[in-house]
Amino acid sequence: MAKKKQSSDRRLVTRFLSAVERVGNALPHPATLFAILAATVLVLSWLFTRLGASVVHPGTGEAVLPVNLLSRDGIHRMLVEMINNFTGFAPLGTVLVAMLGIGVAEGSGLIGTGLRLLVISAPKRLLTFVIVMAGVLSNAASEIGYVLLVPLGAVIFLAVGRHPIAGLAAAFAGVSGGYSANLLLGTVDPLLAGLSEEAARIIDPAYTVNPACNYYFMAVSTFIIAIAGTWVTERLIVPRLGDYRGEAQAEELRALTPEEKRGLWYALLVTLLLSAVVLIGLIPESGFLREPETGSVLRSPFMRGIVAFIFLVGGLSGIAYGVGAGTIKSDSDVMKGMAKTMQSLGLYLVLVFFASQFVAYFRWSNLGLIFAIEGADVLKASGLGPIPLMVCFIVLSAVINLSMGSASAKWAIMAPVFIPMFMLLDYSPELVQAAYRIGDSVTNVIAPMMSYFALIVAFMEKYDPKAGIGTVVATMLPYTIAFLISWMLLLVVWMILGLPVGPGAPLYL
């Protein structure tokens, strides 16, 4: 009876996932989607103008009217400002600069060697925790965890006599399910902050969102996710999988070479020197990295230039490692690492072009402000308090993530609507962004539309030839549930205590 019920449950999950996959496949490419949305805004701007729609701004008491972008003035503005929309789009420069530094660290081998050292040096009883934690930390270097750490997790578990799929699942849970948690700032932080800032300026044209605005919450989340991932692996996944009886043979984990060790020492020395410079610039009241007029740290050049710091740390530590390990022999090797990273961003640039036009049109037409005011009125009428609203928003983000994998693409669509809406209810953009990041992360591991999902299926097939999408989802679903519950409880406690989600990022305006 139990076996029949389990079989029925699996068929139900498979049918559900098949439906999600069909819906996701029916969606156009994200760049095309933004082009369609931009065109839709143009049509709606004309329609709302013809209908005479208007709302009253709750802050100024003035009437907010839609602007017809299909008028002569609107068409002129679109033509004249198209280039500025693209080049002035907040996330573009931050991502490009951060990725240049990360590219050097990745190209020199620093990131790969560091992750390998972290995992192979862990005590056996802490192995699962370290693998999940390493997966979370790997997100600071873009998406290298998918191609390096996930297969490494399976290799390590098999090498110590455990089921390799359990190790693969633990690594995948950290890399993908814990995508938004980290102890370090990564490329996704300035990217999302830039989108949030663009959206916040629909309400307040002078509003700025710091790339480190979610750091406090995400740093604590790192340990919550690592603990939850470890618990799920040991209590649910390992018992379910049982002993491994496949044909894959255990591989010997390669220890670090003397050259790699020397490279890591060089990189550590450079990182410590850079950290010392930052501390000297921030700790004294007259520190050279503080805000000159007020001496503030939160509004200091360091915080506002955190992307430059990511570039310097990634680039200089990567060069130091490369010199020590012998992977960088000339300046050409450094430039090749940067160039390789830029090559991988070609599709991102295409997406940003159309996303920037959509966001600009949405702002010019006043539709973002109109929808936000109307939406805020509906939320006020619902009587829901801050915590239920944020929980509902997390669930909404998690569901949307099942059919649209790109974190930035979803946020570029959602931020112009939800951030102004919540700002009118006095919730800060930084809090809304933190809630979005929870929902965007937890369903990654069960979302067939996630860009690396097919790769995970291929990794799993190495140890189970019958594995497919259903196998991956059945294995990873407990992580989604555990992460969602743990993360939402953390946010609830955070809001009850009234803690800021990051430097200069309170919960309420």
C-alpha cells in the first residue's frame, strides 16, 4: 500500500513538473520577453491616456496621469534616449566591473583551488556541512559552483564510501538553493541593487540602493542554509538513497600541489593587505575612506564604491595566486581571464538592452507609479500586516521562479511594480529585495527552467543511468521545503526584532 502511494505521489510530481516545463518552454527568450513588455507598455500608455485614468499621489496629493509614449513627443524621446537608457542602466556597469575582477580570480585558478581546499580539508563528520557551505560561498564567483563543486560533491561522497548522489544533492542545494546567501558580496548583489534602485526612483528620484544592502541578512542566512541543507542531506536524502550499488568507481581526491599552495598563500597575503588598507581607511574617525563631510561609514566612498573593491580583491588576489601557482606568466594571461569573462556576458548585454528600454518606458509613462498606488491601496484594504505581506511575496517569487530562471530578468520585471508598491506602504526597497531573493533561491533546485538544470541531470545520470528530471526534483524537493520554511522564519524573526537587512538598509522608510 505504501509503495502504491509513493508511486502515485511520484506520478503526480512528474505530471506537475511536466506542466511547468511546458509552460516554461512556451515562454519566449528573456530578452524577447522584455521587448514584448516594452511594446506592451507603449500600448498601455496610449490606452490609459485615452481612458483618462488617474490616481492621487499619497505623498504630494497631486494627480498622477499616464503619459502617452505613442505621441510625437513620446516617440522622439524614445529615439533620442535609447542609447542613454542602455548605457545608463544601473546594473550594467556594476556587473561588468565586478566580473572583470572575478574573471581574473577564476581564470588564474584561485577560485577552483580554494573550493577544492575547503572541501578536501574538512573533517569527515563535518563533510556535508562544508560541502553545502562551500556551495553557498561559491556564488560570490558567479556560477562556477555548478560546473565545479556539484560534480566534486559526488566524487567526494563516493571517495569516502557514501552515496555520490547525496553529495551531489548537498552541493547543488548550497550552490542553487542558497544562491542568495553568502558571507561575501558577489556579482548578483550589485546587479539586483541596481534594478532595485531604478525601481525605487519611480517614487523617489534621489533614492539609492547600496550593493551591500542585504549583507547582514544574507550573511546570517549562510549558516541557516548550511545547517538546513546538512540536516536534509543526513536525515532525509542519505536514508532514502541507501547504499550505492552503481558501477561508478571512486576517484582519488587530488591534493593541492606545492605550486597551488604557494599561490593560495600569495593570494591570502594580498587579500590581508587590501583588508588592512580598508580598515585603516574606515576605523579612524578621520579615515580616508569615510564620507568627508560627516565621517559616515554607511554613505562613505567605500560603501558606494563596493563594486570597485570587489574588482580589486578579485583581480589582485587572482594575479597573486597566478604568479605563485605559475598559471599567470605575463600580463596577457590576466587580460585573457578578463576577456573570457566578458565573452560569457554577451547574452546578458542583449538582455540588458531590452530590459533598460522596458524600465525606462515604464517610468516615463507613469504606469509604474499608477500601478503601485492602486496596488498599495489594495494591499492596505486587505488588512494584512508586514509579516504576512512579505511571506506572500516570498511565495509569489518562488512560484514565478519555477518557470523563469534568470534572477535578474525576473527582478527587472517585478521590481518596477512591487518596490514602488511596498514603498507607498513604507517598506524599504532593501527589505522587498531581501524577500524576493529568498523566493528566487529556494525553488532553483526544482525548476526545470533553471539554466543549469539539464547539467545537473547529466551529472546524476553518471551515477544512476535511469535518472531524469523527476529524479532530480524528487531528490531536491525536501531542500526547497526546508529552505523555504527556514528562510521565512528567519525573516519573520528579523522583522520582529526590527533589524536592518544591511548597512544603511532599515526595514521601513
